[in-house]
Amino acid sequence: MNVLMLYPRFPEETFWNTRRAVKLLWGRKAIMPPLGLLTIASYLPEDFSLRLIDRNVAEESESDWQWADVVFISLMMAQREDYVACMAQARRHGKPVAVGGPFTHAMPEVACADADWVCFGEAESIMADLVDDLRAGRRKKRYDGGSNTDMARVRTPRFDLLPDVNDYATMALQFSRGCPFRCEFCDIIEIYGRVPRTKTAAQLCAELALLKQLGFRGYIFLVDDNFIGNKKNAKIMLAELSVWNRAEGWPFRYYTEASINVADDDELLERMSRAGFFHVFIGIETPDPKLLKSTQKLQNIPGKPLEKLNKIRRRGIHVTAGFIVGFDGEERGVFGAQQSFVRDSGVGVAMIGLLQAIPHTQLSRRLKEEGRLLEKLDLSGSLTVEGINFIPRGEMTKREYLEGYRALVRELYSPKNYFARILPALLELKMRVPPGVLWRHGWTLIKVLLKEIYHLGLRAKETKSHFWKTFLPLLRKNPAALEAFAFDASVYYHLHRHAAYVNDELEKYLSAPSFADVLDEVSGGRECPRNQRVEPGTQHAGHRITASA
């Protein structure tokens, strides 16, 4: 049987799609490969012939469609637009389709209407049944893989199916699934559960060895939604990874995602630093403890977040972070509070998004029960150009949120503010770079910095003075942090353009909103007089609406 595995394109304009910068500055075609499809491929029988096409790198050909007996598609919500195009092609060619990935959890009714086979949850446990049904031609089947896969038995992804591993700036590996916390807005705990399960250190090192053998050079992203969900196993793996790195000559640099309580464990931070972890993404969301409590992100409440971020940097690990506006109970000063905190945090790559009630989460269920969920709004998962798919509860209407958010994004990603806030953090960064890392990665870093100097420090008039005010002091005082600077600068190349896109798209939307939207009400159904635009750092004296109980 011939299986055509398709990975739909991400929209050009999302916060995370830095493909333009990756191509221009790093010389790679895409950010990361489709790890889900690569993993599933390892469970298909030897008599199945496989072709994997990542449409973020290249499109499939007519001969690929003619060759295929069946099509596999894995996707997230953000890829929905290109998924529709893939499904249309499959129908035109008369090919049956199996669909999986987080999209099926978020939009099961869409997936079930489109596909011949639909996979929910983790796929490893259902692959034998799926293969049997493929062979027998039994269609219109649903499979529930649950959320309790024994990660110590998960097979090595088929990285060999990638036409060129160096098409990607980053290679994706997975160490764990599941998160012990219960953040209300999160869909990860709905899909993968709250019991963190991990691979063994030997498994991870074997995957790294395969990537090295295939010739990949660059960064490894451990795509765990919370790398430290199981701290004990994470520490064991990090110790083994340090040994492997030294033995193999430091072929890779690493980054991941973790909760901010990583700063509370000195041993864990030290092991991450020794294992070559270059940076970590942390979901901060909001500095307001009351809002954190309301959204059940209790792990972020103890201690002072700015001190924790500095502690992580002093261990030699760069920080990127996520922030959210739209929580119940927010006041109009939230935009100024978020802007001030991001500035003081020193986080350049600050993903600030509008709260969205992702389908089938605690948040969406609660809002539906309260009659506040706007279920007819179309969702794509792009939290910088849509969000707040519900009637807010607090001082502001959705219109005020969108207007204030536009201004906040412009401020955060302006060249002046971006480069000014990253300098103190980069000077604080105590990055330890082993000689092997310099030997393996030094020339690549130099080439990237030279391209950034040209595109941001010489060619871009609005950027160049701010670029040099950050680059030169860093070069003099803390050159070990230049790798982190190169990362921040390359993402800035994308974010500055994305900010303009967000501003324009929200302006268009506010002038012609969806018929299904509610822009000028807050919870309780009472109309709120339209206020003037909410600028970051300002307090409005507009009409206060009392939220219903």
C-alpha cells in the first residue's frame, strides 16, 4: 500500500511562523518537521511504501497523487486553511484520507465529516487497528488512542523520510507527554492528560544519534508542553544527555518549554545548562496573581516572576515567554501592566495573545454553561489576529480589547522598545559555551550575525540605530550572549512585520466584524458605551460594567 503523508502549510502570518526569517538569516526552508507523522510512520508495516511531503517546504506533485493509495494528514488548528486545500485535492483524485493531530480534538465534527479514518488522542495504540482497516478497505472509522501511551515503548521517528533534514532550522524531538497542572484555557491536558510520561534517556540519545548520522546540524527543540512535568525523569535524562554531548562533540543545541517553577529547582537548572540547553519558553500569561488564580495557573503565583527569570538567566539559559490578555476580571489598566512587565522582564520574544476558548477545554465548557461562548465564530487558532470568542466579564468590551491589543502589539514590537528591553537581560545572561559548541556552531552563528548586521543594522533605517545600541554593548561586555542576541534579532525580523499585519487585520475586523460576534457587551448582556482607543499605560474613565455572578 502506498501512503502519502501530508503536512499542511501554516499561514504565512502567525506569531510562530518565522519562516521568512529562517530562510533569509539561517538559510533553511522551514522551522520544524512534522514529528507526529514521522512517529506514526514508524508504526506502519514494511510492505507499506511511504512518501512524506511537508507543504511548508515543498508541494506534492501530480505523480505523488497518482502514486498514493491513501493519504495521511496530521495538523493543528492553525493549519486548517491549507488542510481544506489538501482535502479538496484528495477528493479530486479520489483518494481516501486518515486525519489525526490536535485538530481532531478541537474540531471533531469537521474531521469526521471530511475523513475516512479519524484518530483522536495518542495514535500509537490504535495503529494496528488502523492498518487492519486500511488493508480491508473499511472506512468511516474513528479511533480513540487515549492519553496513557507508555513513552518508554514509543518507536523512533522515521527522520529518514525527510528529503533533507537540513531544510529545517530546528529538529523536533519529544521526551514527555502530559502536564500535571490544570490551567483552564489549556487543551494539552485534555489531549495528553495530567500524568507526565517520559521516554528513557537511552531512547532520546538514540534519536539524537540518528539525526547526527543523517547529517542534521543545528538546534533541537524538545517539543514537550512542559519539559519538567516529571522532574525526576528530566534530571536523569539531562545527566545522560550531558555525557552523550561530550562524547559526540556537541553536535546540537537544545531548547524547550517549561513552567516557571523551573526556577525553583537549582539542580534542574544546572543540569539543563550543562546539557546544552540554550533557551526555554515559559508561559507567564499575566503578572497578576488574582488573574492567575482565576484561570487555575496556580504554579505561577508563588515568588516574584522577574526574580525567577533573572535566576534562569544566571544559570545560562535564555528566556522567551507567553502572555495573555482577556481573562475574567481584568481592568482597563491591563495593557499598561502587561507592557510594563514585558519591558521589565527583558523578554524580547514575548508572545502576547488574546485569550481564546479553544474547543473542548475547561474554559470553553465553563463559558458555554454561562451563556458567554460565541460558538458561531470561526476559529483558526491564531491568537494574535483573533481571540476572545466569548463575551468578556470585567470592565472592557471585546471592542476595547481589540483596540487596546492593537496598540500593545505595536508598542511591544517596535524596534526601539524591542531592542531596548533585551539588552539588560542579555547582559545578565551567564551563558556557558563549551569549546566543542564553538567549534561546531561558531561559524554558523557568525554567518547569521553578519546577515543580521546587514539587514537590521545597515539596510533597515527604522531599526539600525536600535540594533547597534544593543549589539555593540553586548559585544563588549558579554559576547557569550551573542547566540541569544542572534535568536532575538532573527525573530524580531519576523515580529516587526507581524505587528503591522496584526494592526491592519484588527482594524479591518473592527470596521466589518463577523455577524456572529458581540463587540460592545460584557457579561450580563448590558451594552457598554464605546470608549476611546485604549493605549498601553493609560487608564480610561469610561463606563464600568459590573459582571454577572
